[in-house]
Amino acid sequence: MTAAPGTATPRGTRASLLLVGLLLIGANLRAGITAVGPVLENLRTDLGLASSTASALISVPLVAFALLSPVAPAVARRFGVERVLGASLALLAVAIVVRSAPWGVAALWAGTAGLGIAVAFLNVVLPVLVKRDHPDRIGAMTGLYSSVQSAAAAVAAGLAVPIAGTVQEGWRLSLGIWAGLALVGLAVFWPRMRHRAAVAPPLPVAGSAGAAVRPIWRSALAWQVTVFMGLQSTVYYTLITFLPSIEQAVGTSAAAAGWHQFVMQILSIGGALSAAALIQRLPDQRPLAAAYAVLCGLGVAGILAVPSLAVLWVATIGIGVGGGVVFALSLFGLRTRDHHRAGTLSGMAQCVGYLVAAAGPPAIGALHDATGSWTPPLLVVLAMLAVALVAGMLAGRNRTVV
């Protein structure tokens, strides 16, 4: 049967393009952030910034995540999931260019803030799209786009130092090149922005037909998901910010430390894929929460005890953070009834979680500046992982937010 003029492409081709668009959004979630860590020392030296100030380049996006996550679901309902995702990709491309332009420190901070705003909407709305369009494959689809996210983050981290070494003030090129990835994602996703998918109303709470939905902030389970989300995010962003500096402090070259970040991000793909394969096969996800938290803890403890084996420890951390982030993102869909509630839980968890995560890198940087050692900061990271383990075990139970 011939498609009517002006209608969509054949179903198979259209489905493939939709999947590619989803994966490209995933690729843009972290590349612009993980590229910062390996060149942070170069950037800090060029601009004369203190360690705690420079680390705010990681924290500013996290503050944007926290402030905008609660409003993102309402914006998506008002304008449509597809349009919000597409507009966020456009903003991301512009922000990355501004951040890397030689227009002074103000442009650096303005671009960083714009990047945070764009990724905040992408972070919250993408799980809503997955819950709406793939309700029976939440773990698999989350794992798939998270794997692409990790791959892009790995490439960004691994190439940061080599690209930066090509020209004077090369860290600008190293950071700015990722605007191209956002534009590619926008080009592929553009056809979906031309329409606004019909949205069904939220489902009422079971047993109370037509009743108002209970505020999610009063749910203990929602708070357990939120605490796990916040602490795994804090650990992740703290480590991608400071691991290169920690390694350089014990004699590792800047290039090698950058490639160790690449290894960590690549191994995180294995962790993400393991979570994708196991999450919906297990009615109770507590074993996954324990496994990923313990792996991260072993890696951090290994860096403290035997820093000469750093590549082994960052690989272990990679598996743990990769699986942990997929576990956290999947909880938004697994612990809710419909995509509206998934969006609300996503907004809450990412608001509070990233507010906590935003404090992580500056606090760790300040602790290092005060003590002159990386041992106290790494001990704090281990303590956070212990609390994350408890929260993950509670959130991993087979229950639903009501």
C-alpha cells in the first residue's frame, strides 16, 4: 500500500530513525561534561582559577539539573516530548560553542549554564519518552541509550588531551567540538519535532477512581530512589572531575590519565549493558544495587591502597557507575504506573539528586585544597557509596510509588 503524500516514511524506516534519534540524544547527555576533567588543569592554569572554582564547571550544570528537573515534566506536557527534546539539543549546541569561545570568563560560565539547562531537560524528558513508547522494555532501552551515552563520554574524555594539544589554548577546541554531536542529533530528531504526540491523562491511584494523585514528595519509595540517584550522581561527577588530577598527583601523565578516563567510560558500557539485560528479568533488583555500589567502592579503595594499578581501579569503577546509572534511570519507570508519574519521579529524583551532586566536586576540591591530600576526599566518596548501597537496596524492592 502506498503511503499518502506528506505522511511518514515506511514503518520500519521510521522506527529505525526514531531509535537512532533516541540514541543520539543519549550520546549528547555527558560528552560535553566528561571532556572537561582531562583538560581541567590546562583550563585552570590559562584562566587563573582555583581548584574549587574550576570544579564548578562540573557543578554549574548539576545545579541547572536540580533547579529545572521539577518543571521539565510540565513543560513536556505543555509543548510535547519531541519538541522539548529537539529544542534542548539546539540549545546544547549553542551553549557548547559559547562555553569554548575566547570571549572571556563570562562566556565560559554562560555557556556552561546553558549546557546545564539543555541537558537538564534531556535528562528528565528522555526517560518519559522511554516509558511512553517502550513500557515493556524500560531496562533494555535505558541500557541502550545509556551505553551510547557512556561511549560518547568515553570518546570525549579520551580525546580531550590529544585534541587540546593540537593548538594553543587547545582546551577550547577540545570542549567546543562536541557542539557538532548536538547538531547531528538535532538533524536526525528534527522530523519528530513537527508534530506533538497525543498525550493521555494520568492514571488515578489504584483503588481511588478519579482521586487526586498523592504528592510524590510524601512517598518513602520516591525518596529512596532519589537518595540513590543523588549519591550515585555525586560519586560519578566527583570522579570524572578529579580522577585525572588524582592520578597526575601520583606521577601519571596527563595523557595517560585522560585515557584512563576513556577506559572507565568504555567499561561503563559493560556495566550499562549488564543492567539492561538483568533489570526486568529480576522482580527484585536489590542484588544489582549491591553489586554496582560494591564495585565502585572496590575501585575507590584500590586507588587509595595501590594507586599504581589505577587503570584496573578505574575499570572497576566504570562497571559500577555504568550499571548504577542505568539502574537509577530505570527506577523512574519501574517504580511508577505510567509515563506521567515516571516524569514526576524523574523530576523529583533529578532535582534533589543533582542538587546534592552539584555540591560534590566543589566540596571535594575544597577538602583537597585544605588538606593538600587526595586521601580525605576519597574516604568521603567511600562513605557516600555506603549510604548509596543502603538506599539502592531499599529502592530495588518490587514496589510502586502511589
